[in-house]
Amino acid sequence: MGTLHALSLGMKFLKLYLVSYFVLCIGAGLVLWQARVLDDIPTIWLAIGIIAAVGFGIMLAVASSPRVTNMTTRDV
């Protein structure tokens, strides 16, 4: 039961981290769009940058999520 609770807590943390990261990326993209910075960048480089940002966010979320350990004890 304890491992299941720890896994649930880790998944909640992971989802919260990913949602927060994507909100930050969308906000940064909107700022760059409003400042007309994105007009000078070719579309292919924008797509590559978005894919890299998504991959980076997933790696950060997985790396910083709490560790789930599976401890078992047995009577000797």
C-alpha cells in the first residue's frame, strides 16, 4: 500500500511539473510573438525549437520527480 501511495504522489508531482513547464513555454512563445521576434525565424527552426523544448521539459520532469523505492521485508 505504501509503494502505491508513493507512486501516486510521484505521478502527481510529474504532472504538475510538466503542466507548469508547458505554461511557461507558451508564455515565452507569446511574448516572442508579440515582440515580432518570431517573424524573422524560419518555420522549420521554430518547429525544431518546440520539439527540443518539449523533450527537455519531459527530461527535467522525469529527472526531478521523487524516487519510488520498492522495499520488501521478510521474516527469517
